[in-house]
Amino acid sequence: MSDGNPLTSGDIPRQIRRIGIPVGIGVLFNNLFQVVDTYFAGEISKEALAALALSFPIYFIIFGLGNGLGTGAAALIGNALGAGDREEAALLAAQGLTLTALLSLATAIIGIAASPRLFEILGATDAGVAYNMSYIRPIFQATTFFNLVFMFHAALSAQGETRPFRNFLILGFALNIFLDPWFIYGGFGIPAMGIAGVGVATALVQLIGSLYLGWRAFRSPLFGAFNLSMLRPDLRRIRQILKQGAPPALDLSTISIGGFVVTYFISRFGTEVVAAYAIASRLDGLIWIPLVGLDVATLVLVAQNNGARRFDRMWQTFNTALRYGLILMTLSGIIVFAFAYELIGIFTDEPAIIEIGVVYIRISALSLWAKPLGFIGFAALRGIKRPLLPMVISITRMIVLPAVALHILIALLGAGLLSIWWTIMWITVGTGLVAWYAVHRLMPRG
């Protein structure tokens, strides 16, 4: 986007594609990054695969913080740009960096201290806790780099520029293919690290990404008049970012907590089930990648047009993005259902794990059509600076309903593994419809 061309005019379908497609491509490679980790963990052992599954909810705490704060900052920056206040937009971006640095340090300290107990809750033995910590510790140590990646991406995407993020994620995927086996097995002066090498490779990629995206962000029009004094903590703007960013951060963290809830119940059925869930969850993430691009495009366009009071364009953005999402996810559900065995078989040749994973992703495929209702609905609500409702819906979807329903089904009634998969599916459908309804009640029409 040029300095004088906010996203408050022009063809909306084209703008959605221009913003969303690079994000979708980038997130595809980011998920393939996770697939590479899963593949090499599977090459190490079944225990290594389980370690990734048990660590995923903890890993998502970092992801939730960085992405959530970035989402809040992007909404505020986009509204300021749409209103024509570029100085305020730049100050918000700078304060986002300050806040990121402060919170990242606290997250790393608390995360490393609390993770052993969280692994114990999930059923890991003493040896298992030590094994899992060797993977997650370097990731927590790199929290600042993770979160700077998201904050720099927020500054760029609020201007409609998402290609640098795509470029970094493609580069990160390529590096991970090389770094994972090198750090796992050692060589060229690097000792063999085993599962710890997977974590170290991830941390190194995030360091590289924060440097690259920072370089691109500071060369953008938003930071044209940047000086170091803008980084001095400004409590008013920090509170604004926290007000908008904390709900989506907590929203994304509910995925982590929800992962704990589901893993807690499925761990009762054995290591094979946990390993199958790890594989199927990664595949699930690949399937709804296009929605992430539509999410970012919706947030940016709704935020800028909300700032400009162009309500007609906000609704056109929401409806167009939702139509794209429904078409893509319906087709994806059909493909996943048809090729479930082939997809799970990419990662393991153990029959028990394949059978469990196939059942899970086929049931999950039945709810794929409902995911755009949540993704795009939440993005629209955040774009109009109404982030609390998406957080409440996410807490209900990821934590409250699964915890209550699975406790009743598994602990009290003794239901089988299938009840877990069907419960997750119906919760996804129901809460997606709630998100769609909320947009129609809350987004202004002029």
C-alpha cells in the first residue's frame, strides 16, 4: 500500500485476495514447518511424537500471546490509518514493540518454571517430563523472537502488506528441513541433540524471522518518521493495545488450554491415541490454512473502513470473505474424508495410529464448513474493536463445553473415544453459528 492509498476504496474481492493469499501461502509453509517437526520426531521414536503432542498446548501459549497482541495492534493501527492519523498509527506500532519485549520476558520465565508441572498433569513420568522439557525449553527461551515476528507482521499487514510474512514463513520451512536433522543427529561441529534439536531449530528460525520482518517493517511508510523515543513506554497506548490484544491473545490461548483438556481425556486411551491426535491435529491445521488468510484480510479491511466510517465496505468484506471460506472448506472436507488413510499414512506406518487418526479427521471434516463462520466472524468483530465477544465464544468452545461434556461422557458415563471426536465436531458447528449471529447484531450498517 502506498502512503496515500488506504484500503478504503477499490475492489474488495481483489483486495481480499491481495492481502489474504500471501498470508495463506505463508501459513501453509508454517504448518508444513510443523509437519517437518512431526515427521522427524516420528523418525526418532513414538515417545518423541507424543512429546510434540503434549508440548503443543504449551507451545500455543507463546503463539497465542504473540499473535493475539499482533491482532490487537493491527486493528488499532488499521483504524488509525483509515481515519488518516498516520502519526497515531506509528506510535501504536512502536508501543506494540515495547509491550512485546516486556511480556515476552515474563512469559519465558513463567513458562519454563511451570511447564514441568503441566507435563505431569498430562500424565508424563519423571523421565517423560525431562524429555519433553528438552524440546520446549529452547522454544520458551526464544519467546521474544516469536512475538516480534507477529508484531512486525501486524505493523505491515495493517498497511495491507502481507508478502514479507509469507516470504519469512517459506524461508523458515526451507531452513527447518535442513536444521531439524542436523540438530537431531549432529554433525559439522554440532552435537546430536535428539528431540531438543527440534526445539533449537524452531528457535533459530524465529530469530532469523524477527530480524527480517523488523527490517521490512522499519522500511515501510508507517515507520517513516520513527525515532527511538517512540519506544519509551506510553501507558495510554499500551493500555489500548492490551485492551484490543489481550482478548485475542486469551482467545488463542484457549486453544492451548483446550488442547490440555482434550489431551487429558484422550491420554486415558493410550500413547497410540495421543500420537494419532498429534498427527491428525497437524493435518487439521493444514486444512483450514486458507481461513487464516481470509481472517487477516477481513480484519485489515474492516478496521480501515471502520476508521473511515465506510460501513458498506465492511459488510461487503465480511460477506465476500465468508463466501470464499464456505466454498473452500466444503471442498476441503470432501477431499479429507475421501483420502483420510493416505493423509495419516504420510506420517506413520503403525496400523493402530492410522486407524485412530482416520476416524478423527473424518469426523472433523464434517464440521469444516462451519469454521469460516468463526474465523471470519471473529476477524470482523475485532476490526470494529469488539474483541471481547470472540474471546468469550472461544473460551466456551475450547474449554468450558469440552471440559463439561467430556467429563460427563468419559469420567461419569464411561463413553468411548468416539464420543470425544463427535463432541469436538458439534461444538465447532454450534459456536460458528453463534459467531455469525454476533456479527449481524453488532457490526454497524450506517
